[in-house]
Amino acid sequence: MTATWTIRRVNPAEATPEFLFDLLKRHRLLPDNLDVAVACCRNMAPAAIVLEVMNEEHEKVADAVLSDIMDGEAASLDLMVVSRHYARFNPDKTENETPFNELTRDALRPALLRLIEARHLRRVTAAVPRSRNRTVNALVACGFIKEGVMRRAVKLRGKDPEDLVVMGLLPDKE
């Protein structure tokens, strides 16, 4: 398959704590404790790499934030998909024929592999709320393996505590 979705890196000067907080808010991933969210965004912003996955119409279909990057060791990935682009059915109830997971893989995987190679990473870890099935499926398409579950590990604003699915990408396991 030829990738028609592309990656755009957000200018590091624009990837401020406020930008990251707004990103979490738009994807409904704010925790109940807003002080924790603010502190997390402040800590993450200076070294985070923010990528936007765009479709052929230049609409954003996903955001990816790479953080906790430790050269020679590991990094964390937060993938936040725009649900309507990953839905199985269109609003008119017809089946969505867009191979969204494959397109995400074709767009995002080369960027991840370049980062892994440039920073000599041995792994990239993603922790996804269990309710985010579309994100889990997109990560699996990108080569991530489900490694476990952290029970009741996150409490998003307005929801009950839920499990986090822990996933990993190991470049030497391809």
C-alpha cells in the first residue's frame, strides 16, 4: 500500500505546555486532577516531539507525542486518534472502506523508526486507556505488541478509573 497520510512535525517552539494541555483536552484525555495534567505538560513540553498525522485532504487524523526520550534507552508515545477517521462505519451507516490502521502505519512507522535509529532507542512504550480501542488497533498496525495491563491506572475527567493497556515497540523484534 502506498501511504497517502503524511506526518507533520509541530515546531518545537509551538509545542508549549499550553499546546500539550489543549491537545489532551481536545482528545478528552484530561485526568480528574488538573494540577497533575498541568505539571505533566510543563515537564513534557521542553523535550517532546509532537507529530500530526494528516490525511490526503490535510485534515488531522491523529496526534503523536513522543516524550521521556532517553538516548540509548527508551521513549514514550502518546497516540491520540481523531475517532471519526478510525470509525468502522460512516455516519450514513455504510462500512468505512478507508484502511486507516494501515495508513497510520505507513505514515507514522517511518518517523518512529527514524527516531529509534537516531536516538539508539531499544524500545518505545505506549500506555493507552482500555476504552481507546481505535488507538490500540492503530498501534498494533504500527508494530506495537500488547505487553500487559495496568489495572485502574488512569481516571479521566468525568469517567470511572480504567485500565491502561501497555504496549511496546522493540526495533530488534521486527
